[in-house]
Amino acid sequence: MRAMQFTGPGRPLRAADRPVPDPGPGQLLIRVRACGVCRTDLHVVDGDLPDPKPAVVPGHEVVGVVERAGPGAGRFPPGTRVGVPWLGHTCGVCPYCRAGRENLCDRPAFTGYTRDGGYAEYIAADEQYCFPIPGGYTDAEAAPLLCAGLIGYRSLRLAGDARRLGVYGFGAAAHIVAQVARYQNRAVYAFTRPGDRAAREFALALGAAWAGDSTGPPPEPLDAAIIFAPAGPLVPAALRAVVKGGVVVCGGIHMTDIPAFPYEILWGERVVRSVANLTRADGDEFLALAPRVPVRPAVETFPLAEANEALRRLRAGELRGAAVLVPGPGA
């Protein structure tokens, strides 16, 4: 099968011919129809995340069709369309798993990082960590739901019942969160890169109450803020923007260092918290909610062989919504 594999930190992915994976016990062999390109993939490729699987195939927003099941797997019959997310496996026995907090598992496996992901024609995945894909979405539209959507949804939940919600970094996750937040009758304040007029117009088109540069304040105080941009200096900026008792949620897996800031902007029972991975319950809830909103991801598709170009455009902030790789008719 064709695949794009990691060759080292900061290096382009390399096209490779690899054997079709053989599904193990409890696993599915899935023919990939689409795979979203996530900022976490950038963190893997750029070396921000340590110790990936050698020559790993990135990609954890995978939509495909079940080809066959490994021993003991029977949840999804052949031909079923399923999604494979970032959380690929948990141990089930550590204190976090036993407490229902599998997103914090001590011995997890992550799709496209510690095990091969969806920048390929086929993937093997644990069936208990796959999701059925709701109808009404094309394969490419469904792909961003599996991380941009899931992490965005978890971030939104951790922001509490905030009515005035700031979103820093208006990309794949933010454009989905904005749609859910508007469905929940929240006012969305979108913070974009300085001078990024296209991102501001995109946010306003999705119903944001305001859109402006991340270097400035919002027009009114916020109840909570979610930061998707991997820029540590945005944390004190968001703290200054939220009211007493407000929450600042860091929604990424990696962020540059947070600079020192005065205690007074944290005082008043403001909270800074991170989001780590996801739970399967998050996935079930969000994928049931998305068609009701309805969430409509904006996607731009690329052939599998152009994975490096899709990553470059993501890194440069040149995408409107999400990039999605499609293996194509020869897959």
C-alpha cells in the first residue's frame, strides 16, 4: 500500500510502499477514504512531540470502510464506515482508566504517533476505539470531526457554561467549536493572527459576534476562552480578557512556553487548564450532536502524495477550515 511516513524531526514525510497491515486480536483492517491533517500531526513531524514510533505513518482523523476483522473483533461488519481518532488504545487498569478518565491513561497508544495512522491506504485499529460515522457527511467532511471536532468539543465542555466565549486561533478546531457554541446560544469572539483578514471574515461568516487580532482585547469581557493556537503568550492575554471566575482552556497538545505574568491577572479565581486527549464518551456525545447542529466542516482536499504541501499550508496558516488527505481512486 502507499503511505507517507515520518523520516525525522523537521524533515518532509517520505512516500513509501508498505505491506497492508494485518489486524490483530480485537482490531479492524480499514480501507482509508479520507484523513484529516491536524496541528498535532505538525507537532509530530516538526519534533515538538518526543519519541514517535520509528517511521510512523501520521494521521489520526481517519475515515474509512471496514475490510475485515481480526480475531475476536465483531462490532463493525465489513463495509461499515468508521472513524479512527487520536486515542487508539488504553490499558483499562491504571487508576485513571478505572476512574473513567481514560484520556489520562498511563499506558495509552495514539494513532499516528505511537502507532501507524491514516496517511496511508489502509490502517489497523482497535475496534473498541473506533466510532461509527454519522450520515449526512462526506468522507472528507467527517474526517475533521475526529480530532478538531472531538478536542474542540471537550475544550468547550471544560469552558463551562460561558455565554461570552473567546476562541484564540481560528483554524480547524475553532471553526467547528464556533458552530457548536452558536447552536448553544453562546456569543463567540474570534481572535486571529494579526492582519489575517480572511480568518476574521471566516469567523464572522460562521456567526461570531466579533473577530479581531489576538494582540488586542475583545470589545467586552469574556466568561471563558479557549486557546487553540500553540502560542504560550496567548495565555496571559486570555487571562486579561476573562472576568473573575473565568476559565482559560489550552486546547492543544503542545504550546510554546508561557511567559511570566503578574498574579493579579490570575487572581479572582480565574482558572487555567489544559485538555488532554479525549475519551470515547466525548466521541459518542459529539458525533451524536454534530448532525443536530448541524456542524458543517469547511475542508480542502489533497491527494495523499501531497501530504507535505498540506502540512506546509497548515503551518503557514493558509487554510480555511481543515485540510484532508484523500488516497484517491487508485487506493
